[in-house]
Amino acid sequence: MPLSIQNLTKTFQGFSALDAINLEVGDGEFLALLGPSGSGKTTLLRIMAGLDRPDSGTVDFDGEDFLAQTPRQRRVGLVFQHYALFRHMTVADNIAFGLKVRPRAQRPSKAAVAERVSELLRLVHLEGLEKRYPAQLSGGQRQRVALARALAIQPRLLLLDEPFGALDAKVRRELRRWLRHIHDETGVTTVFVTHDQEEALDLADRVAILNAGRIEQIASPLDLYQRPASAFVHDFLGGAVQLPGQVSDGELIVEGWRTRAPDGAPTGQVILGARGEDLSLADEGLETRIVSVSPRGFRTRVAVEIKGHMLDLDRPAHDPISDLAPGRTVRLRPDPIQLFKA
Ligand code: ATP
């Protein structure tokens, strides 16, 4: 594995920001670090970049000890949410900056820099804007310049910290697709920090979920969704309710509903996690009340209340649940039944 992190720990004034982190990132892989605010994502990225030092642990890249190298020696490309471009420099000069400050022996000729800049302008679809200044660009265009600048040095590792965080939802989605495309073209190993689950699941080959300085799970988006390792992961991916229950003698009791516990279920106090799309009408199931039904073209948004918990169900327009009137009490059965240890 090119990037290998072992037992990484970082404290700030006695506060544990990272606690025994182990993480491997494969060659050309796109990994997302996903977690709530304060979970340690930025701290981990800064240590990879060489902007911060861990208290203990190792960071190796292709067998080299990254911690013994300066940020420049590591040859990482960085893009932050507010990674200010140089305001007094044109787009072309911003992109060329990293090349011009390379150690003398590795510095390309003027002609080579110009060629690389136009190649990058094409890659990020900013041809024709090379003479503009950052103030003359939209937010999305600025982040594309920042990315081109990061890619100019042909980084061994591309690190992005909420690069689209300040942009509106539509531009964000566009840039997301485009970033994935650029990643696939360049094959650069990428670590992407976000607190937006949709963004992480959409973009990444694998997602590492951070919670309070620890990694809860590292898996592909599909695996995280189908086999969340903890109630935290299940909840953080969104669109779900969690209800306390009890398993004993192979039977699950949750909010008055009794059913056979699935094979391999934990026993004792448990948490039942149910996603909207896993629920269907049944004779036996969780007692729920339909709160509202809002048709939206091909889909219908049905809000239900389950013992004081609210859940939005996104259903097809022609679905038995979509046909129900608000106020009706119905039974909904989750399939699969996902249980976590309480
Ligand atoms: P966000 O999504 O809000 O950026 P994050 O997951 O990136 O959060 P970090 O910025 O890595 O979280 O911070 C992790 C924890 O470490 C937080 O509780 C933060 O307050 C603390 N922390 C980070 N940097 C410092 C610092 N320089 N001094 C003191 N505490 C810090």
C-alpha cells in the first residue's frame, strides 16, 4: 500500500483528537474521510500533508518515512475549502506556482511550465481564463484553479479538505462528478475530507468513518450501507431511525413488536436501525402513524412517526405506503432487520 498509517495519536492540550488510527490507502485509490465536526478529519489530513506532527505513530508512503520529510519533499497536492489563491497572480501564474518553487534541480524550463499549465487548463476546463485574476472567477472556477495548482506538481498524493464546502448544492454536485473524472484520468491517490455523507458515498472507492478521533469502519460505500459496523455508522449515513429493543431466546422485542431475531443478532439490549427504503406494509411490524404524504412527481415523500421518532420515506409514486392518508396508523416491517449492540 503506498500510504500506510499506523497507531497514529494526536492530542491537543490533553484532548485526544486522534486515537490509535490505522489506515491504508491503495495506489490510485480515492478514499473519503467522513465524520461529524470535530471527529479529527482535518487533523489526520494535516498530518498526512506534513502541516502537523503526531504525538506517536507512523506515516509511510511507498516505504518512505513521511514524518521525516518536509511537506515539499512529500510532494503532496493540497486543496482546502478556503485555500486562498494568490490574488495578485493570474490563473496561469497560480497554476504554475508550485512548479516554479520546486528545488532547482527539479524545476522545469519556462517552456515546459507553459505547456504543463495549458495541459492543466484543459484538464480542469478553464481554457481561455488563464489571464484572469481570482477575483474575476466564480467560486467553482476558483476551486478548479486550486485543484489545477495542486495537480501541477504531479503529486504522489492529493489531499482535499472540504474543497466544495463553500459552494452551492448544484455547483457542488457538478464539481464532484468532475473531480471523480479527473481522478480517473490522472490515477492520483486521493484522500478527501468531508462531513457530507452523500458526497463521500458518491465519490469514494472506500470511506473511512471517523468518530471522536477513532475510525469506526472503513469500507466501500455499498458495504457501509449494507453492513454498517455500528449504530453510529448506520445513523451517520442518514435516512434512518434507531429504536431501542431487546433480544432474548432468539426473539426481538422492539416498541411492543415481537419477531424472530435474525441469525447472528446480538443478545440483550439492542438498537434496531430501520431505513425508509427497507420498510413495507405488513400485518406484523412497527406501529407507525402517517404524518404527511407529499407527491413529488415520480416519487412521494411520506413522513411517518414511529414512537415519537420521525422518519421521511422516499417512496415510488405508486406504492402502497404512498397511497395512505395522513393520520392513518399502519404497521411497517423492516427487511432486513439490522440490529446493533446498545
Ligand atoms: P470539522 O469538520 O469541523 O473541520 P474535523 O473532523 O476536521 O472537524 P479536526 O479539525 O481534526 O476535526 O479537530 C479535531 C478535534 O481537535 C476538535 O475537537 C478540535 O477542536 C481539536 N483541535 C484541532 N486543532 C486544534 C488545535 N490546533 N488546538 C487545539 N485543539 C485543536
